Amino acid sequence: MTPRKPTLHDVAAAAGVSIAAVSFALRDKAGVSPETRERVLAAAQELNYVVNAPARSLRTARYGTVGLQLPPGSTRLPYYTDFAFGVVDAADARGLSVILLPHRAADDTTPPTAFVDGYVVVDATAEDAGIRAILDTGRPVVSGEHVLGGEDRVSASVVYDHATALRGLLDHLTDRGATRVAAVLPPDGTAWSRDLTRAYAEWTAEHGGIAVSRTISFVPTADEVDSAVADILSAEEVDALIVAPSGSAAPALAAAHRAGRRVGDDLLLAAYVDEPVHALLSPAVTSLDLDARAFGSACLELLAAVTEADGPADRERVIVPRLVVRDSTAGA
Amino acid sequence: MTPRKPTLHDVAAAAGVSIAAVSFALRDKAGVSPETRERVLAAAQELNYVVNAPARSLRTARYGTVGLQLPPGSTRLPYYTDFAFGVVDAADARGLSVILLPHRAADDTTPPTAFVDGYVVVDATAEDAGIRAILDTGRPVVSGEHVLGGEDRVSASVVYDHATALRGLLDHLTDRGATRVAAVLPPDGTAWSRDLTRAYAEWTAEHGGIAVSRTISFVPTADEVDSAVADILSAEEVDALIVAPSGSAAPALAAAHRAGRRVGDDLLLAAYVDEPVHALLSPAVTSLDLDARAFGSACLELLAAVTEADGPADRERVIVPRLVVRDSTAGA
DNA sequence: CGCGGCAGTACCGGATGTTAT
DNA sequence: AATAACATCCGGTACTGCCGC
């Protein structure tokens, strides 16, 4: 049933050469004649040979694996699942495996899985014990977005240009007739909030408008969104509203209705991070597609570049979220 | 900076014994005196010794890893993220690593990562090429829910008792005054749909009621949900409604409002799979908590039992979803 | 002579430096 | 000067056997 997996020895015997020749031939290294290489490849193919990863790792101290650390807590957001599979896809294309790392307790100082070639982390803070442990391994680390308080300790980062994206969204709203755009923003503490807050303020100033904003939690409750939106709509004469925190589109829509506004008509509503539910709401809600999958793939590719290349790869790669226009910003 | 990682030799030298003794002592195997063991453990601790996984794997043909295959497509559902971390947590507790497997194209026949001790798959079909490849490895496989068309090829399964859960939900609705409960069901093709459809039919028959149901997609669009709900509400006199497919709570709520019904009052509405958004809708929507995290952990534990135990472990473990009552089924 | 406790050593499967052809 | 064979080593595991009591 299980005739034991073929090894280099088997392939060597089948091809009538030494195991060293096989090793070289399979890795396309110089030192074997084309004919020999050919013969070896054929024999390997025939025997269904697959290198034994542990054996190779033992010798080379490379593991063909990368550790993936998603942020604790907010992990349920579909964004991170997409991100994860972006990493996995890109890794697969390079013959690497992705190890999904556990969220360790803050007082757990045990180092993370030791046998990886590098790490991908996303939306991380150096305050997180798990992230610190990863940075302390001294292995290559690529971060999706900057690591707050640890920017200089990562090998490279892939970051969004939130400022440009938000400006694009604001411009879109004015294109559709908006004259006064309010914003519901996430709390301080991440690069994302900082970028959004600043970009909103600057854009408003440049357009001679008045900034109208409220700050709520990262993952707000319906009530939080509701009161922020109700508050804005009752206190100010706004004709467009951007709600940034994840999951706030549905409650914002409800609050707007309750305030007697017709969304997509006398009130333009846009979310920030695109979510599947936005397409299902009525009206469907305009938002920015962060393309988490591509973002994740970019992280892995940067990591691969860092681990393989001798020359210093780019330290940073920038991605601009794409505007997805839906009925909620149709305009009158 | 990096004084090379300590090996068994280093520990042996420090403790003044042979490497074999160290190997035995560290693995708590018989053959070393308590004092020697003590000395070895102290030395290992002192040197910060960690076993070299590849070296151990090379010798033992065990890898300390499990492959996790999530279903392609519907991966964005938060359910699967929770499930994945359930697996990861349980694996971490056992010193195992979880490799997140890629979704291969249907025509890709390359075998999945070879160096894992077993696989966890969830909501799988034998029609899926990736799943077939996993079953073909001959390695232990534990499935979350049955593998359609491959029940007999998995080592063990963890399954939900959807029938009991749905009956619990239906009983809850009648407790709250419902007399005629309609259902929006997922399409045929999974054990889940089959169980729900059958349980709904049986329960209705037992209670002398009339089954009123519509079938829509697994991951329906808002329009699909909308027409199914509108159709039911206009055609039949129902006072309660269960919508099973994921993501249908929000559109169902909207459709009910549009039909002039007061949800939680003259119409009780419940979803099946609990989702974060249910708590954010108004009224918040009653549903069943599948506790994906615990479900995932259970899968890993069963896999560990299968791989470690010599005796045949349980082939199946059953979990009953927990009812989460919210305002949408408050009753008049 | 039997037995517990430990040292010695042959592997596991590949990568690579060295030596022959 | 190219190729290929040979010998080692990577870091463990597990088997064999020596030693003293």
C-alpha cells in the first residue's frame, strides 16, 4: 500500500548517478551536464519524487514557511480573512507554507514558532506582546500597515495611502453634488485614524468648508453609530456623510432613515472599508475597496524579496484603495 | 549577537551526560535517573534549549503541523475565521502549528503540503479537488460537518445537531406566541440544508401546521432575500419567519418593514447562523450561536486523538448550537 | 546472572566541500 | 576545465551494549 516515499537515493539509482548529481540537477545548479540533468529529471518524475522538507531544512536552516500574525480581537472582520488568503496564495505560488500564529496572552513570553523564514503581521502595535516577541526573533518581518511604535524594527511594510483614497471619496461626493460632508471617524491610536483625521481636516480646509465630525469606537455598537449619526444630522446641515469604522454602514443607514433623510438622494452616505454587506443594503453603500487579498499578497512578496534578495529590497510599498460607487452616493 | 542555537550536544556537555540521556530526559522517557533528569532539565533551561523541529521530524516522520482547509468562496464569513482560530488555539495548546492551505484550482492535481500530521477540513465536499487530494494522502483527516460524498474516508468528524437546534428555535418562537412559522432555506447540496429542511418539515407536521418555505442561495443577494420574504409575507399569513442563509437577516428585516410588519411584535424574525451584525440591527435579531471557535477546537482535539491514540478514538462528536434570544423574537 | 543507567552509534534525507576522472 | 563520486554534516531518535552492583 505505502511503498515508502522515494528519496534522492532512489532517484540516483534509477538514473544511474550519484545522489549529489541528483541534488544538483533538481535544484538547477551548475555542475551537471544537460544530458544527466535530463535523465535525473525524468527519473524523479517517474518515481514521483518530492523533496523531504525537514531533511532539507536540517541542512539549510531554511524552512519554507512564514508565520502570519493577524490582529487579536478584530479578527472576525472579513478583511483579515481576505488578507490571510492573499498571503497564502502568494506563498503557495512560491512553494511556501503559511502558519497561522495563535494570539498569545499578554503575559506569555514564550517565543513564537521558531521554524519559519519570516513573519507577516498586519495592523500591529508594538504594545502587543505577540508582536514584540516576533520582532525580537530577529527574523525578517513585513508588516501590512506600519507597526505602531516599531516602524524601524520591521524589514519592510506595505501601506495604504488612506489620504489619497479619502480625498478621492470626498471629491466623488462633491462631484455628486455634496456641499457639506461630515465624517464619523475611528478613535486615535492607529496610523489609519491619524491619516483619515488629517486628510479630512485638510481637504475640508482646502475646500473652504467646515469640518463636522464625531469619533466612535473601532468596532462600534449600533447604538454608538446611531447616536453619532443622529447627532450630526440634527445639529448640522450636511448633505453627505462618511462613516469610517467597520460595521457602521447598516446602523448609519438606519439612523439616516429615522432622521427622515433619503439616502442616495438628499443625503449621500459612504462607508470607508468596503464590506460584503454594503452591496446587500438598500440602497447599496459606496465605499473603498481595500483589496485585502492583493494587499496580503504584496506583503508576502515583499517578505520573499527580503529573505531571498541579498540586495536591499524596497522598504515600503504603497497601495491606494479603489473607490466602489454604489447607489448610496447616486446624487439627486 | 547570535551565538548559534544550542543543540543537544551543548546541553549534554553542560550537564555532563550523553546526548542520548538528554534526549530521553527531555522527553520524559524511562531510562534516566531522577537526578540526571533534573540536571539535564536545569541545563536545558539555562541554555534556553529548544528542540530543532526539522531534525526531529527527519527522524520520526512526524511534523508537529496540521493542514487546515477552509471552504473556497464562502471564506469571508466570520464563521470560518472563528473556526480557524479555534483550531489554532487548540493546536497551540498541544504544541502544534496550523498551516493554512491554499485553495487550489480544480484542475490542479498537485498534492497538498506533504509535511503535516493530519488535516482539518470544514464544510467540505468530495467534489472539491482540494478535498479529494487531501483524502488521497491517506493521512488522518477530521472534518467539521460531514464531507459530502466522502463520509467514509475521513478519520472522524465533529458535527452540529442542526435538527435539535432548529427545533429549539421553533419551540422558542411558539413560546413567544407564534402560530405559523415560515422558513427561508438554503439550496440542496449540503448536509446542513438537508437537516434543516427535514427538521422544519417534521416539526411543522408534528405541530399540525403548514410548512411555508422558500429556497434561496447560500450567500444570497439582498434582492433574493427581499423577494423571498416579500413573497412569503404577501402570500401567507405567517407570524414568524426563520431565514437560514448567511447574511440574510438585514435584508429580511428591511423587507419585513417594507411589508408593513413590526418585527419583534407582529412578526417574529430569527436568523439561523449567528453573526455579529445581528446584534447591531434594530431590532437585534435572534439566532443560533454555532460557537465556531469551540467547534474548531473540537476538530483539532479529535484529530490529535486520532493521530496519537492507538485505540480507535470516537469517530464522531456532536455539538448543539446555542439559542441567542434578541429583540426580534420578543413577542407582542 | 540480571538489571537499571547511561554512553556509543547507526540512521533519517538532503546539501555541499573535497577528491578523483 | 568540466563532471561526477565520495565523505561529511545538519540535530535529533532509538537501538545496542558496556558497566557496576
